[in-house]
Amino acid sequence: MSPVEVSEREAEVLDAVGRHLTNTQIASRLHISVRTVESHVSSLLRKYGVTNRRELAILASEQHRRGERGEDTGTVTGLPAARTSFIGRGDELAEIEAAAGRSRLVTLLGPGGVGKSRLVAVAAAASRQGGVFVDLVPVRDGFVEHAVAAALGLTERPQTELHTVIIERLGRGGTLVVLDNCEHLLDAVAGFADRILAACPGTRILATSRERLGVTGERIVRVGPLPLSSHAEALFTDRAMAADPEFAAEPGAVAEICARLDGMPLAIELAAARSAALGASGVLAALDDRLRLLAGGRGADERHRSLRAVLAWSHDLLDAEERGLFRRLAVFAGGFDLDAVLAVTPAATAGAVADVLGRLVDKSLVVKAGPGRWRLLETVRAFAGE
């Protein structure tokens, strides 16, 4: 049977049907109405082409057994439910698909707030490969395997190491493991990925990080800002109209806002939310203090409630040398070369400065601006200058 596209809620209802729960029991467990359950069941009957609940339960049970054996069910469990439209990124999705055809480990690399998590969720759903989505933001060092095991529905067994339990579950089946937000657990994630890829030839890993994992065979897909004069403005307008259905602004004003925000999706979304109160002209005026303006979100991920929080997450992962140079780079309003960096770090050798600069590039805080030239995105520069 070809993979069937179902929503996260439909997948939960399907699993419950497979466990022979009644609609009332499902409604109670999922905190939704019985009528909503009935609607989901009707949708599932139609999508799977079965005629009654008994057939749907048999199909659900078979999918569960296939999942336990590590076989492809075509559904990635744990994917964040999308609540807004997905705009652009066609080139990146094609690049991810091509990279996945050449390597079993693909890492989406880019700065905080560039949209890696949303992009990887869309790519995973489009892959039509069964698997799990693991958000590593709340996970601390030493607990990567625990997080993956929990996503797979596994628990530790007496006298059996947890990674062995995971390997037995993944086996030779074609499972996709999505590891989102790896940058604070690089060594642990790299070690986990290396072991899993070696032991489970059918498993693929799709990761997001602000820094590469450094595992043999890893392929990098760089995720940059949205292109200006197209998708960046489309994102701003869509989110502004969500905040205020009567939103209207001159295209030039929207274009200037997006340009001053470097086309960064999170910054654009936060600015668009403020446009309901300030209008486009007010947002433009307030961008003189952009880190103050770009705050006030109430999402579940605290890092994405303000641009300052996103950048602080990256800054906290720097060592003392990296933090020192990062602050000094704030003096450059545009691009700079190595000689310019040496001019603001007179006590350091060229070799030492080049090494630290390279590490900041690796951590997605400094971007290349051409041969032998680099720059800070303006939002990043504002943070570095504080």
C-alpha cells in the first residue's frame, strides 16, 4: 500500500482505533470532542479506502507491528503540527532530497531563527519514509539515547544497554530519525549517529544544527535567509495579515523591513506580529532598536519568543576566545577581511585570529561574503554590539 498522508491528530486516532478504544475513550484520552473523533475516523476510512472500523483497526494494528519491526510505515511520528503556511524553500527541499539520495546522514546547517526546524519537518513529511522526530532542545548531555528511545516508544531493559535496545528496534528496516536542534549536544549526537548508522544499514538521519556534526559521510545542506523581493516579503505579509486581517502597506515599506532583517524568517515573523499595533511605518521606525522590537512571542519554545533569546542560545555555546572576537566584529557595518579583523585584535597572531574566525563561521554566527571576506547579519551584529 502506498503511504497515506495523515495529520498528527489522525495518526493518534488511528493508533487508538488499533487498540480497540471507543470514540468516547479516544475523546477523553486526546482531550477532544466525540464528534471530532468521529470526523477523524471518517477521514481515515476514506484515506485508507476501508469500509468499516474493524478493517481500520486491523490496518492500524498491522502498521504498529510493522513499526516495531522497524519497517517503513510512511509516517514520521512526533512531527510538530503546522499552524501557519509554509512559504518558499523549494530549492532547499530539492537539495535535501538530493543529499538524502547520496548519504544516510544529512544535516541542515544555519543560524538560529533561519527556519531549520520548520524546513526539516516539511522535508521529513515529504520523504514518505516512516520514522520519528526528536526535538533535542530540552535534552541535556548524556540523554540523547533516552530522548530517541522515548520517541520510538522504547524503555530500558534489565542487563541491556539502551543503545542496544534502539539498534534492535531500528534493525535493518528503513527508518528515518530526525534530530532537531543538535548544536548543544554535538559530541553526543555525533557519537549516537555514528553507532546507529554503522549498526542499522536501513536507517537514515536528518539533523538540524548551527554547527556540523563532523561524522564521516555527513552531507551538509546550508539553510540561509529567505530571498528578498519574493519569499521574505510574502512571509511578512502573510503573518501580518494573520495578526491584523486589515493589514495594508506599501510594497516598498515591506521590502525595506525584510531587507533590514536580512530575510531571516523568525525576525520577519516577530516584526510582522508587531505590525498589528505599529503598522509598517512604525515597525520601520522601531527597527533602530531591533532586538527590543523583535520580542513578545508566546510560542512553546522559549528561544523563539525573541530574537535576543535565539542569539543568546548560540552565544552561550561559545568559548571565551570566540566570545571575545564575536564582540569585536560588531564594529564592522558591512563585510570585512582578515586584515580588518587583525586591526581590531592587535594582541593576537594572524593564525590565532583566523582559527577563531573560522570557528565562528562553523557555528553560523559569521557568514561568508565572498572570497576572503565575511560579514555579520545585521540582527547578529546588533546582539554582538550590546
